Amino acid sequence: MIAIEKFSPHDAIMRSEVIQAFEQRFLAPPAYVVRAPGRVNLMGEHTDYNDGFVLPMAIDRATWIALRPRAARHVELHSLDYEETATFDLAALHRGSAGWSEYAKGVAWALQEDGSFLEGWEGVTKCDVPMGAGLSSSAAFELAIARAFFAVGHLPWETAKMALLCQKAENQWVGVNCGIMDQMISAVGQAGHAVLIDCRDLSTRAVPLPAGTVVVVMDTATRRGLVESAYNERREQCEAAARHFGVRSLRDVTMETFLGNPPPPGSPEFRRARHIISEIARTTAAAEAMDRNDGVALGRLMSACHESLRDDFEVSSPQLDTMASLAWELPGCLGARMTGAGFGGCAVALVTTASAAGFIEAIRHRYDVATGLHSKIYLCEASNGAELISPHPETP
């Protein structure tokens, strides 16, 4: 069934762009339009691959695809962002050189490995999730591709299963060893809410954003240079710390146990474990603060998270530290931290609604003066997860 949604003006523009581009390219209107959002993580950084909790929010920036079925089992997808067209045969998938189209092929491969019979389609895609900024543009693209296949094939959509298969595509086809958080929130996002995700059993619980607050995403204008090798190193160090405690993952270690029998003080395993164990506790506490509408407590936890990521997990950067510290000083900021894997990209702040306009103007100016860079600041709303929507712009 096609869901009829009320779109923001921003969403309406994106939908209109992919529809118009589709009509120009294929000389007919699309049969379907799908969208899947990026995300910002409010709390729970690097806890997903430790079986912990995360607290992300799907944002109102997304990958959009306008498409129609085709008789042959081929996919033809034109990217407005790259001005390139990818084509591939679903009966003979082959890995190519690294590029955006490998994510689409990887999703097709994972779905077929799971037993789905996929139909061919042709379409046009556009994404307004900033690339490489830690807002999960890749997961948004993967979930949109999966949603497109399920639209043309009239297949039943199962959110957690689709998230796992898109993660499999990124892990095993593309070769990026990501956790499950990004795909899950792009699949299960809920407007007006963040979602507490248990990364062990994939259970979810929507939690409301505190009244009178907004989420501001602050792009440092830096990108993550060595993040993949550093990510894998941090993951190995967490696994080594779990072996020290004789458990499956650091999810199973309490702070009391850690303090009673820690890895060698000063070792990387000591610092990594201390971050993960404390971060899991902060994340559940953040969800509880949101349940009781306590933006002040949520903000304090976000700032404590940044300090832990900076000092114990060592994945921040001078620019991320500058952005967070400048945000902490501004009126109306309840808390701020880096978000994403680290080493560049974005920070996120919780700001009172009344202070948002002044905060955005001030943080942009102060950061740009302090660093000589040109930041981009986004006021983000919580959005729904991957959706099949009406292709008709006039539909309310």
C-alpha cells in the first residue's frame, strides 16, 4: 500500500526534483517514489558493534528514488548527484570498482542471497544527506534501494530484516565493517522521536524529543580521512577488552566489574572499555530523560559523551572539539557532542527552540572565525524511516 504523507516544503522540493528528472529521462511519470532518511545519533557512539544501546534520530534529509518497473531483470539508475548512470544485470551481479553504484548492487546481492526474487526497474535518484559527514548517507541509499526493489516486486517489507540485509551488503559487498545502527534507524525512524535501539536483539522503542528543544547538526567542513582503519582498530580493541572479561561483548560488563578487574591501566583496551561501558549507561539514561521530558539532563549526557569519545575512545578531532566547546558556551545550548564514527564530519547540539535562530547564526560565525573553515548548520526534524510514497506531487 502507498502511504499518503504530509511533506515539509523541503521534502516536496526533493520529491519534485526526482519526479521531473525521471519524466525528462524516461518520457513518462514514475510508478513509485521511495525515500529513506539519513540519521544523527543523539547518544550511543560505537556501542552498536558492542551489542549495546544507541539513540539515533532519522532526519529530514534523505535519498529519494523515482522509478518504474521494467520487463528485463536489469536495473538502470541515474544519479543526479554524480551525473552518472549505473546499470546491472540481476542475474549476473559482479563487483566493480569502488563507487556509489556498488552499494546498489550490494543490496541486490544481499536480497537475492536471502531468497528474494527481484524484478528489474529504472529510476532516478537524488540525496541531500551530506556525504561523508557522519549522517549515514550510505545507509539512506541502501534502504532506498531495498524499498525500490520491494515496491516493484510487491514484496512484504520487514524493517529489522531489511536493515540487517542492507548492513550485510555494506559489510560483505562494499567491504565497510559498519554496525547495525545506521540501517536500523533509516528503516524504523519515527517523526518527532528518536529511537532507542537494542543492538543485541534489535528491539526498538520510540522516545519523544523534549518539548521546547530542537536538534542542530553542525558540519565542521572536515571529512573523515583515516576513519576506516581507525574504526577497525577500535573494534578489535573492544573485542580484546571483552575477551579480558571473558564475555561475548562489552555490553555484558558493568562499571562495577570494570573497576574491579580492569585491563591494564593506560592500555588502549582500558580506555576503549571505559567509554563503551559508560556510554551504554549514558544512552539508557538519555532515553529515560527524554521520557520525562528533561532536556537539561539529556544535554548533560550528550556533552559527557563527547568528553568520553575525545579522551577515552580517541575518535574526535580538533575541529569537532572546537565545534562542541563553542556550542557549550552559547545561550540556549543544553548539550553538544561529535556524532558519527569520528575524525571529522558533524557535531550535534540540543538547543532550546527559543534560542535556535541565534544559536545557528552564532555557532556558524564563531566556528568559521576560529578555524578558517566554512561550516554548514542544519536544523533537523525527526522523520519517518524508509517509505513508499505517492509519486503524484498534487497528492496531499
